[in-house]
Amino acid sequence: MKKFKILIRTISLLLIAALVTKAEAQNITLNGYIKDARTKESLIGATVFSTNTKKGTISNEYGFYSITLPKADTLGLIISYVGYQPQVKKLTIDKNLRLDILLEVKTSLLGEVVISAEKNDNNVQSAQMGVINVPMRAISTLPVLAGERDIMKIIQFLPGVQQGQEGTTGFYVRGGNADQNLIQLDEATIYNPNHLFGLFSTFNVNAIKSMSLTKGGFPAKFGGRLSSILDISMKDGNKENYQIEGGIGLLSANLTVQGPIEKGKSSFIISGRRSYIDLLSKPFFKGGINGINYFLYDFNAKINYEPSKNDHLFISYFTGKDDAIYTGASSLNYNIGFGNTTSTVRWNHLFGNKLFSNTSLIKNDYHLGLATTQGNYYSMLYTGINDVSVKTDFTYMPLLNHEVKAGFIYTYHTLFPGVVSAKIPKTGSRMDINRDSIPKKYSNEMAFYISDEIKMTDLLSVNYGLRIPVFHSKGKTYSYVEPRITAKFSLNEGTSIKASYTQMNQFVHLVPSSTASLPTDIWITSSPKVKPQNSTQYALGLFRNFNNNEIETSVEVYYKTMNNQVLFKEGTQISLNTNLEDVLAFGSGKSYGIEFFMKKNLGKLTGWASYTLSKTTEKFSELNYGKEFPFTYDRRHNLSITSIYQLSKNWTFSADFTLYSGIAFTLPGGKIFVPDDGSLYDGIYYDYTSRNNARLRMYNRLDISFSNKKQTKIFGKIFEREWVFSVYNLYSRQNPYFVYLTTDPVTKIPQAKQVSLLPVIPSVSFNFKF
Amino acid sequence: MKNLVILLDIFWLFLAGCEKNITVPQPPYDSRVSIECGLEVGVVPTLYLYKTIPYFTIEDVRHLFVKNAIVKISNTTSVDSLALDSTFNYLKCEYDYLYKGNIFIEADKKYQLSILYNGITYSASATTNLTAVTIDSIGYTDAFKDIYGEHEGVIPYFHDVPNQTNYYRYEMIRTVDSTMKYNGVKLNSPCIGGGSVTILEEGRSVYNDLNLNGSQISLVIEPAFSHRTGSIGLVRIQVIDKVTYDFFDQLDRQKLGQLNPFVEPVFLSVGQFGNKAIGYFGIIARSSTVQFIFPD
């Protein structure tokens, strides 16, 4: 019987091999890299469309594509990409071909800003849902604070994404907390992507090539966070010519230099940004300006080298730092210093013409030190995180309607958090945190995954996969099986319905404080006492394009449940000796909503509008009497409108408007008097009836900018200069930063005081490129 | 150059933030009652009964006392009807109301409390089975750091009652006058005038004997009133039961949360009286007094 089974197995394998061979003999594979003709920068997500089969593929995150087609007398291909001139190829070949494509930038006669190309219908045709590729050109044009172009601010205008409070870090996706977003720069995790009290990000736009946000239907390749993956790629560097660009604004100055090391084969890019107000003010204002002093910098560097046609090596480095002293409203003062440093070494290799691999070695460091005073109390916090990771990913494209991905990642985490909070001593000497004495906590995280995207029929595509994460810390191992599936069904050429189901697990957690108005959050990992967070998300969407993809629209509904969410127990006051795991409460959350999105890609007026209606609640047995309560960032309504209008060849006007419901906070319902009999307490206590039972006022803000761009020739080289005049918060709305309660000392009437951060802020900045 | 810096200053001043009073809607709130009663052997029972009010409501505390409740404390052999009474508070220069009984509390007896107010009955029970402790000695420190900040401290030393879980609270009987401060604020009661008044000062926190079974315990207590060298106080340690401890412990933690913005708010949990009231009906056993003289 055993031998019979072996025989059957052998025959089956032989049959499969024969079929594959037969299929191979009948097909031709074309593969190669798609790049910008001028800079040789690889293009991510470029479309390669076969006119023979009416099917296509897209280039991966390194610009590589592989397409297998039935043999024919002539093979027709159309290669297209956002903002580039499409190319048409007619090939008469009878064997596999390595075909690298160089695309030229498309410039319209009217100088229109092209957000997306005409025939780009990836949002409808791709099986993937919940993915938004953020257009870099929009990032360069939309107004932001003090003229600083910022990718993090732009993603907060996307449906399902919410900003944190002004002056704090983080963004919130589909009801998830700030720690549930994985932010990667060239595959290295960035734990805190913000500068200047969260007002703009650590990412220098001049160094960034592409950015995509996935908020649902997560491919099996991604994991470790429940709510979103923000994948950012740095530019590789111009392999043909040297290029310098930079700018100066009210906050900072930046400079980017890129160019070839060996023309066509290797290049570099170096990009830096630094604030300068601290340098200028030092001789005149020793203690900072009105109690505010600030210093930031970030630095990106990358080298890439192609030793052969099948190999590509990348070395990336990023470091960023903030140091700030803030003396704001009478209730709040703080001193904060934090920084990220990452380095990545990556090697791409082609095995034949269908198998692409990437192997990466990644190291990142993050630290945050915060000392803050609010009223008569102070808090000091230090968080340190070191990660060392190794990962490898394979993409196998055996046939046109199959794309198989598989891979593995391992990360060694070292975390060292320390917190203390107490009343300010009369002597003024506060407890300090000695970083070297904070106990380090070590853990191991790894994951395996495999997925396949199949075009089952002309109308139906399915992407299904499995991810198996494993986490080990303090003698405890957690392992899971995460199924992932998304499906797309085309109703017609411009319309599709998509659905997805995903399970995610997360092993690093940011424990948020519900009361403090500052980032007093602490990072910890899972352990025997702290179970991993997990989520299950269902999503369904209708995607429809109009006018030859000039207008993209979508409606998505989602439902997400989250378990093992983490908050501090009531009354938690942390000292240096506190075991953080003993003061945590665990619960669940659920979020559901509907997201509307419309984007106009062409014409003088471009931009998008998004509206999200959602609700997110949590439930913890130890909090709020075990009853359900709103998530702090449960914003019922979230509306964003961005627009760019090309006034003339040189002048561009842009505006963005955002409006969202206020976040939730906790107000006492009543007051209780307990006779104090001469104790230090005044006998008045609060009767809290429910958590997060009040709301800050609605937030809304309008930003505008005018930019004037001109090109001239200097010594035969094209020199481009741009003046940007912008106004942040045009009508100076006093949007709430936080609310605190106090009692009028004279009338004894309880009062609520609202602190606002940013009024109208005009600015001017100058940018150049040559 | 200085002008440029000044221009940039103007920009940075935008980040200074601003603050204003706002009107916040009062969350829905149903008034409850607050009940405080600690039985002590050999003492007639006293009980405090207050109404709670919505947070943004202003009301004189004296008007919050419930004067028309029917309060009874009974055991298997007797029923004591507590009557409305008052004592004069020289610090506040006003009367403090309370309900006071007539029958002395006996040891090792189970007592039932019943309060009828506005058609609702509030009830609880407690058993007088606590043993008082003996204070060994009293020390003092002029600087001690804890979560309440840095302060001076009176340090009573006493031995824990072994083989049971115990809870403790500090109190001091002393004399104060108009030259002294209460919680950092000068006493300003016209009813004291140039004289002095005897007060009962209680420690803000309550303590348990976790990991200290039968050992000597020391507490560091920040005085609520200021003092002079040579001021005399009579220190006692209360042994309290769990319901009393739980009630005052959550008040202590909640007050910390009110004062310290980095502490999570504390919801007062459902106690003996269910959702209808907060408070306690518990037992206190006081130690004998030990004299303490404030040093230099």
C-alpha cells in the first residue's frame, strides 16, 4: 500500500512537471526593470499590459516586472506609469527576453499638474483593496505648515485615516491606535515619524520616491501591526547626472544632492534638513524665545550598485532628531528629545526570468526622553528600542495569471522603558531616569508567509495567503496562523467590487495615557502577562472610474474587531520601581465605518475629497465598570478636501480643508462630598459615570498656498526656482489641543479650560533645483 | 540680523498656544447619596449622609447634607435610631451636621444599617471584631519623598496584628491657632480669633499590611496643619476593616488623579450599597494615644 502511494505521488509529480514544461514551451517570458529615462530611478507600480491577452502586470517595489505570454507572431506591450509617457512595444520574438524599459516624463502643453495618468485604472482592476498610493506630486504641491512639505500630513487627508491631536504624534487608521501602524522607510521600522510636536514628519520629501498606505486587505507579506502599513521608499539617486535641490523656509533649510558614482551602474543620494532658529537666536535669546526653543534635523543617505544585470545592492541610512523646550499655556511645560536611526543593506537577485528575491539586513534605534510639568506635577519618561532584523522575500511569476510570494523575517527586539511621575518637590529636585540603569527587555519575533494572486477569469481575481508569526519573550512563545484573502470581481471595464478578510497580530505595544496631553506613551512587548493584540477585519468596496479614469471613486465599508488592547489601570501612577505589566488593563475594541473617496486626476483642477463615517468603541473589564466606551479617537465624522489649481504656466494655487469631530475625553458626572476631618484632601471627589463621555469641539482648518515656479538657464544648466507663499489655518480657528478642569479661586465655580496650539500661520519658503 | 531673529520670533510665538474658558455640556447625571459611618466599640455611632450633585453645579456643602432621612443601626438585641445632630466646626466657623445614636457599640456584634431616604432604602452590615494595635514609638523626618511630593513626616511605629489582613489609618489630635496654616493656606477663621481650637487631623492615605505580617510597620505621614517647635499632638492608629479601607483607598487614588494629570482617573466602584450610593459602613478600632512633640 505504501509503495502504491509512492507510485501515485511520483506519477502525479511527473504529470505536473510535464504540464509545466509543456506550458513553458508554449509561452514566452519577458522581464526586466522599468526606470525613469532621465535619472534611471526605478519606477514602482508601472503597468505592463499585453495587447494580445488583454492582461498585464505591474512592476514591484524595485521596478522589476516579469510577464509570461503565449507565443505569438507579434507581441504587443503597453508600458505606462503615473506622469510618464506610455511606451508601445511590438516584439517579434520566439524565446524569453530580458527587456528593460526607460520611460520619459510626461509634460502637458498646459503645464497641468498630473496627479495620475489617463489609463491608470489600478484602483479598479487590482485585486488589492485598502491600498492608496500617495501621489508624490500632490505632496510637493499641497500646502502644509510653514511651507514644509510633509507626507504624513497628506495621508491624514485620505479616507479612514485620522490625525492625532495637534502637537502630538501619531495617526489613527480605522479605529486603531497609533501603535497599530507600521511605518517603514526602505524596510526599516520608524517608531516615531514626527518632528516638531507632531506638526510634520521626519521624512524629507526630496529624498522620497514613493509611498503607499495599506489599511485593509493586507497582503501576507505584511504583518506585525493591526491597522495599517505605511511603506515609504527612498529615491535611489540619479544614475546619469548630478542634481542638487534644496530650500529654506521659516522652520528649516534642506539640501539634497544626488548623482552617479558610476554612470548607469551606481549612484548616491544624500539629503539633509535642519532647523536654524536655535542657531540664530542663541546670541540674542539665551533661554530660548518666550520659553520655546527648538532644534531638529534629519539626514538620509543611500548608495546603490548594480554589479550585474541580475544583482542590485542598496545601502540606506537615516537619522533624525528633535530637541524641544516648550513653555506654553500656564498649565503645560515640557522638554522633549527623541530620535530614530535606521540602516538597511539590501540585495536584489534574479534567479532566471521569473524568480525575484530581496534579502535585507536592517538595524534601527529609537529613543524618546520626555520631562514634562503640568500644574504641580511632573512626569519623566524614557523609551528606548533597538531592533535588528533579517528578512528575505521571493516573488515567483510562473504564469501571467499567477504571482506567488513567499518570505521570512526575523527581528531581535530590545526595549528599555522607564517612567516616573510625582508631585514637584519643594526643593525642586526631581527624580531622574538613568538610561543605563533601565532594565532591558529582549524578545524574538519572526514570521513566514506565502501568498498567490490568481486571475481566475477575466472578471475574477483573488489574492490569498497565509502568514505565520511567532513571538518569544521571557520563556513564553506565541504563534498564530493569519489567513489573508482579497477578491475582486469586475462588473464592467470601469467598475469592480472587492472584498477582503484579514487576521493580524501585533507583539509591540504603545500604552497610551488617557489624560495627559503629551506623548507620555510607553512601548512594551508581549510577554507571559501581556498577550499579543490581534484583529479581524472584513471589508467590502465598490470602485468606479469615470471619464477614462480621469475621476476615480470608491465606497468602502469595513468592520474590525480587536482583542488584547492595552490601557493603564485606573489610578496608575508610575514610579521607577513599577512593573509596568502589573498596572495594565486589557480589553477589546471594535470599529466599523463607511469611507467615500473621489479623486480627480487630470485637468487644471485636480485633487480629492474623502469622507468617513465611523464608530469605534472599547470594552475593558477593569475600566468604566466593565461597560463599553468610545475609543479616545472615535471621531464620528471626518471630511477632507484637497485641491490643486493650475492658475498659469508658473503659478499654482492649492488648498486643503479638513473637518472632523472632536476626540473623546472623560468628564466627571458629579461631585461627592466626604467629610475630611482635617486631612490634606479638600473632601470633594468626582463621581465619574462613564469614560470618554465628553467631546472636544469639532476641529476644522483651511490651509492655502500659492507657488510660483520658474525655470531659467544658468551656465547652460537648467535652474528651477520656486517661491511658496502659504497660510496655515487661514481663519485662525482655535482648534482644541486639550481640555482640563479647574476651579475659579474666587467664585469656586468649576471651569473647563481649552488649550489651543496653532492659530493662523503665514509663511514663505524658497526652493531650488538644478 | 537681530531684526531677522525678531521676525522669526513672531513666528515662534504662534506656537506658544493659548487658553480660554469654554462651556462644556454637563454629562447626564443622576444624584446619589454619600454615606460614611465607622462603628467603634464603646462609642455611640455617628453617620454622615450627603447628596451628590452634578459636576458643574455650585452648592454650599451645608445644603448637601440630607436632614430628613430615617437612620437606624441595629443588632440582634437593640435598635438605635440615629437623630440629626450637629457639632460646631471652629475652622470653618459653621455647624457640621451628622446623625448620632444613643446606644454604645459593643464588641463582637454584627450590626445592620438601614437608611430610608426619598423612598429608597440603603442597607449594609458590619461586625465589630477588630483588635486595636499599640504604638511602639513616634519619629519624625523633615524631608521625605513619595508620590505626593517631598514633605516632612510624622512616623508612628507599631506592630502588625499577625495572621490576618489588616488595614490602618493615622490620626492626630492637636491644637491649632490662627498663626498656623492648613494645607499651606493660613487659617483665617473668625471663630478662632486669638485663641486656639482642638482638631482631629487624619492621614490622607490608608495602608494595608501586605508582606508585613506581624512585623513592625512605620508610616510617614505628612501633617495637614503647620506647627511650631514644641507643638504637641496625640497620635493614634486606626485599625479599619476592608470596606473602609477600600473606600478611602479609592478616594486617595482618585484625588491623586485629580491633581496629577499623568494619573488615570479613578471611578468610584460599587460598594456595600450597590449603585445607589457610595460610602462605607465599617468598623474602626483605635489605639491608645501617644504624645508627640514636634521638633525644631
